[in-house]
Amino acid sequence: MNQLNLALITIGAVVLVLGMLSRIIDRSYLTMPLLAFIVGVVLGPIGSGLLTPDSWGDSYKLLEECARVTIGISLMAIALRIPKHYLFDHRRSFILLLGVGMLAMFLMSSLMAHWILGLPVLMALLIGGAICPTDPVVASSIVTGGLARQHLPDRFRYGLSTESAINDGLAYPLVLLPVLLLLPNESSPWLTWGLRVILWEIGGAVALGALLGWFVGKALLVAEHKKSLDHSAFLATTLALTLLTLGVGKFLATDSVLAVFVAGMVFSQMVGGSDRAKENKIQETVNLFFTLPIFIFLGLMLPVDSWFELGWEGIWFTIGILAIRRIPVILALSPFLPIWNNWKLALMAGHFGPIGISALFYAMVILDKTGNNIAWTVGSLVITSSLIIHGMTAAPLARLWAKVDEGQDESEA
């Protein structure tokens, strides 16, 4: 009971203090997720030891479910922020980013895990699948807030948000294929992957998300027409849709994370979600309150002893992932991406491909299904490095972009 109260005190205090200082933090070298993560490290076993997740029961399963809920809430907020028809209007860019870019990042990450860490091919593919998606939770903290809205172009902010939201759910089959190939009692892994994972878990998630999004959107419009709903209930409606979709998706054994984003997109298109989200400051509320606890939890759980066991290979792998996994891929694709079609914008989009809670979630899935903690050990090291690097460069690079963009406009004039 004392641990529960300490956890509640920590979450409440962090949200309260960061909320009071949000404008200052937004313009500093530190992001809210990074600060929350630092609090977790300080209070956890490798710090003061005030909070000990191991005493809470199955801490890994709890971390997995907390990550799933956090991702779901973040994906709903992104779906509401994306302008109407944006995904359809820029479908060419996102087809390339997901069909070519994401696959390239998956293979690049897997190759480095095999080459630098010396892991067997299937184990390397597990790590590649876990860390290849751009994290929607950390990405949202980078592209929202006053500084980002003031200095960063909309096509960068909306493009990164949309890419991170879609590829987060679509990384699931990339993770599940090597999992199935590693399971000793799986007699036909490729057939299982095609029928169960692709057709049911992915296809079913899309159908389920579309159905729930349409149903709740229709219900909201009817309720407003009959004047039975207060406009202030919009945030509660979106949170309820998120939890409903996560629960039903998991109950039906589909990719519940992907289902949430589909539900959010359909719902948003029906009710004009981007305008309402702006009016109700949905993204700011989500970033401040609903996503910070998972970063505290992550800080509490870091497997530092396992990091040391990786040796210098772990450091070289992390550097390679942050430098090579994404930037060359986005630069190579940029001539064919209308949303990021100049090298400066492509370089910015390539740098800001954070690895965060989605990688944490998939590492926990791998641990649960295989019993092997290598994805958690390597993934947590890369996540921590990404939080520090991307968190500390977000504000300076936003300001630098504004200066470069302003100078370019003056030269053209």
C-alpha cells in the first residue's frame, strides 16, 4: 500500500510541477517525457530505491499494459490532430514511408543487431522489429507545443505524427514473424503468420477500428443534434473510445493499437476532430497527464546491469541505430515524398524518428511470448539514448529551422 501511495504522489507531483513549468520546459533543452524519465531513475532501484516495481507483482506485464494504454491514448490524440483528408491527400508519401521506409529501417536495425551484437538472425530480427517504428508518444512531445507550432512547418509536424501513428501498429507483424519462427511448438509459422497475424490480427483490427469509430462518431453527432451532450464531454468521449477499442481489440485477439488509430481516424473524419481537438486542447492535455506516468515507470525499470553485460557492442549498436537506422532512408526517399521533398526537411524528419514507448511495448510482447529478455535489454538502452538525444535537440533544432527558413525566404525575396 505504501508503494501505491508513493507512486500516486510521484505521478501527481510530476504532472503538477511540469504543468506549472510547461512553457519554460517547452523552450528548454529538456522535454517533459525526459524529465519524467529522470524522476523515475532517481526514485527507482538504481537511484534512491523509494519505488521498487518488483514488489508490485509481475512488473513486466504491468509495464506492457501501461505502455499499450499510453500508446492507445497518444494515437487517438494524433488521429484527432490530423486535418481532415490529410492521410488520403498525402497517401503516396505514407505508402512509401511505410511500405519502403519502415521495411528498410527494420532490415537496417536487424542487420546491425546481427553484425554488431553478434546475435543469431532471428533474435536480430526481433530487435529490428521492436525498434523500427517511430514512436508516437515521444514524437508528439516534439511536434506539439508553442515552440513547435511557431517554428516547425505543418507538413513536418503532421507528417511525423501520421507516420509514427500508422507504423506503430504495422510493426506488429514484423515482430510476430520471428517470434513464431522461434517458438518450438509452432508447426507452420508462415501459415500462422499469414492467416492469424496478417488477416485476422491486422485486418480484423482495421475493420474493428473502423466500425467502432463510425459507431461512436455517429452516436456523438446524434447526441449533439438532440442536444443531450455537453461539448465539454468531447475529451471524455475520445478517451472512452480509446479504452473501448483497446479492450475489444485485445478481447478479440487483434492488434488493438492499430485498431485505436483506425477508430480515431474514422471518428475524427466524421465529427471534425481536428477543430474540436484544437478547441479543447486535447493534445496538450494528453501529453501533460496521460503519457508522463509511463516514462516514470520506464525509469524505474531500467536493466542497467544487463546493459553492462552488452559491453562496448551495446554502445556502438546504439550509436549506429540513432545515426543510420532512419536518416539515410528518409534522405533517399525524400525526392519521392511530397511532404518532405527537400533535403533539409528530410534531414530533420530523419533525425526526429524517436524510439520510445512503442519499442518498449514490443520488447515486453517479445519477453512475454518467448521468455527472452534480449529485446528488453537492448531496446531499453536505445530508448534511453533516444529520449536524451531527441529530447535535448528538439527545441534547439526547432529554433535553428526557423532561422534557416527565414534566411531562405529572405534570399528568395
